[in-house]
Amino acid sequence: MMTMGIDIGSRSSKCVILDDGKLLTYGSIETGPNIHKTAQAAVDAAVQRRTSLWGEYRIKLPDVKTDHLKIEDMAFIVSTGYGRAIVPFAHRNITEITCHCRGAQWFVPGVSTVLDVGGQDSKGIRVGAHGEVADFVMNDKCAGGTGRFMEIVAEALHVPLAEIGPLSLKSTKDLPFSSTCAAFGRGAAVTMSKEGERKEDILNGLHEAIANRVMALVKKVGIADKFVISGGIGRNVGLVKKIEARLDGLKANLPQEPMIVGAVGAALFALDLAKKKDQADVSEKAAG
Amino acid sequence: MAVVGVDLGSQSTKAVILEGDKILGGASMQTGESAETEARMAVQEALKQTGLKREDLKAAVATGTLAVPVTAALNIAALKTRSPASCIATGAFFRFPQARTVLYVGCDSSLAVRMSAEGEVEESVKNERCAVSSGALLDILARMLEVPVEELGALSLQSTAPEKVSSRCVVFAEGEILSFIHKDPPVPVPDVLAGANQCIADGLWGMVQKVGVPSELLICGGVARNAGIVKAIEDRLGKPVLLPKQPQYVRALGAAVFARQMEKEGVAS
């Protein structure tokens, strides 16, 4: 039985297809202005196995053809993310907090705290004893602790987003990033650049600033073992290192593909719901 | 004796030449690659209006975000830097001694100052952490709507139904405003601008309230040329504000007043 999870994020959209709970395929695309089209394009990316947005696949997928799959082949579809309410073909939508909590447990069993930093928000989730969301905090008011800040600075320094992590690791100088506001990020980066500072050091300072921000956020729900980092920042080795340095010896667990955590959670909920629906159908038939 | 004040803003560099109580000239240059060059050029431009020569300038004070690197470039023996806050207060007090509160709004910084009746800074609040209370959003709007930034204010006053911006972050507001423009039919430009003005004015008003308005409020800085923002502040204040004719020069003027003081005290000799 195939189920689909689709996560329409503010910057990128991800689609995951599970076959009886096993990962069959996934894909991602940039979120466009039209959510209907974006949702369809995310499905196409999954069946055609494209993650053009992030380069290589990090999870080895089963060696079966998937490009013939259609939306109608899915037993159940759950949408999540900021555009979750307007996915036309979804049977149900579930908040991204709940889906990230579920998905994180699929990648890292026994997870206690999840830090998810996406394109335009950041959240901390505390997982309860039974895998439920025990507590969460969210920042979607200020771009300062989000991927958008990194994007703005990367652009100002003419460094591709995917490269800012590795580049920042080559830093040799502690250089505090002068702005905590993402809107000032461009100006701050350009000024430091003009003053002769190296990109490596500017980015290192940026990661330091963002790490402080997101750690202050996630501390509100409590940090406990196992600690999972998900979302776009999971692909930024520079920032992950800064976060690890602030964990008091705790290890940061990184899902192999940190950006699909929410979509995997949605697909798992879809599986639950599909089974429930099956049972309901069976009992209905029996009753009839 | 003529003196000069130079204000190195993040987007433009201004110079004001002062002799006694008379403003002889003023010029503004766009800030680009080199602060030194722009400072020199702004002073040169201002000098042109006065018939004076560089040697006639007996003292100079620089202020603004990049004040330090230019001190060597101006080639004026008596040159000091003063903090932006004190220059704003001094410049405002020079023009309108009745002002007790000053709201300065620049391209990416803003400041609210409360002064004593003698023009001394009593309390000030800066926007350093957040761009929402600055001109940053206006720049973005001008680019997005392809309207010159100077025309935004007048255009926003034509609005009949301002479109509310719910974001409190410039970065997110940009996305929200983009969705207004892409709506079918699109939100009329004046309504987009008026909505954005409310968003900016809310941030600024919060700063003004922190320092308080014991009597008159003066608005200056480049953003004070936007009539829509000024009106939005006046709506919150409940009465007209004091508005200098060329509000963008107030900070440079304050620097010039300090230079005059230096010259008087004989620091220049």
C-alpha cells in the first residue's frame, strides 16, 4: 500500500512516497507562487526522482521504476508545511510540528528534542514518552534565525548556498557578524567584505550568530538526548558544528536527508489513516 | 570662519558648510565603493555653493556609520568624529530649539532621542536589531514596484484602503507585499504603499514612545521626505510634527555645529 506525504515549505516543497512504510521515492522542488502547481510539481519530482534543489540523493532508493506512479495510486495523501491547506489532492492536512516530530522518530528512534530550521521559520519540538509532541516553540516573526538569513548573506557574498557550510569551516579568525537582522545581512556582509574581511570568516561569524539564535529558541523546550537537527540547516556543516559546540557534550543526530523529515512524517500519518480507512471499509462491508 | 560637517550614511554621504549661524551650502552624494572619495566629493560639491576653498574650512566633524575611515581623507587639520546620536540631537536643536524629541529615520538605521530644553541628549533608542523601523522596506518597495523612492510618499497618500501588512520583519513583509502585487486583480499601488507605511510607522512609533514626547516631535533623516510616513507618525502623535525643509541634512548639520564649537574653542589652531 502506497502513501504520500507532501510538505509545502515556504522556500522548497518535498514529496515522499512510502510503500507499506518503506521509503520508495522522494523529490523536491522550489516553492512557486502557485501552490497547486507547486504541489503537482513536487509529486512529479518524487516519481521522476529529482532533487535538483540539493544535488545528489543521500538515501539509496529501492531499485524499482517509479515514474509511472500517479496520485490515484496512493491509498492516502497527507499534506503539511505552510501551504498544507491548499494542496488540492491531499486527503488530510497535519501541522508541520506534528509531522516533524513523527518523521524525526522514523530517522532517529528515541529522539527527545528536534530543532528544525527551514527557509522562513525555525522551531524546537520536545518529543514525549509516547512519541507525541510534548512541547514546541516556533519563530516565524523574524527572519534572523532562519534559512532566509543565510540565503541573503550567501547571495551578497556570491557564494552558492550549498557551499557556505564547508567554506565557513576554513575560517581562521573570529569575526562577529555585525547584524542580527536578516534585512541588514546584505549590507553587513558587503561592508565587512569591503573592509577586507574574508568570506570564510564572515560566514563563520554568521553561523555563530544564527546558532545563538536557534539555540536560545530550542532551549525553551529543553534539550535532551537524542537531539535531532532537521530542515535545510541540516545540510550546512558549518552551522551544525556551531550547534554541536553548544550542546554541552551531547551529540547532534542528523537525518540522512534532513529536508524530508516533515514529508516522511506526513507519509507515515497517511499510512495510519489509510489503514484506518481500510478497516472502516471492511467493517462497513461486514455490516452491509 | 567656515566649518564643515560630514555625515556618512549607509546610502548617501552629506556635507554641510556652516559659518556662524548661517548654513552656506550642503551636498549629498550616493555612498558607493569608497567612503573616502564620497566624503571628499560631497565637501567639494558643498564648497561650490559657497565660493570658498578647502583651505577656508577651519574645522570638520564626521559622523555616521563609517565616520572613522574618512578622517584621514578629508585633509582638514582639525577633524574629529562625533556619535550619530549627538549629531542628530544637535542638528535638530539648531533648527528647532522647541523640539524635545527627535525621530531620525535613515535608510537602514533609525533613532529616537529625547533632549533637555538645552538640547542635551537625555535618552535615546536605536533600532540596531531590526530593520522594520527604518527605510529598508521603502527601498525594497521602490525596487519591487519600479517607482522612484522619492515618489513613494505622495503616491501612498492617494490610498483609499491601505492593505494591511501582517509581518513584523522586513524580509517577510517583502514576501507578503509581493503576494499583494501578484493578486488577481493586484492590490492598487497606493494601497500597498500605505499598508507598508503603517507597518514602518508602527515600528518607529514604538521607539518614540520609549523615549517619550514631552512637547514637540521633530522628524528627520532621508525617510522624513516621505510624506506618507510623516503622516502616519502624525496620526499616532495626534498633532503635526516639526519637519525641517531638508530633513536629510540634519545629522550633517549637527556635525557642522560641533565643528563650529571646536573652531571657537580654538582646537583648530
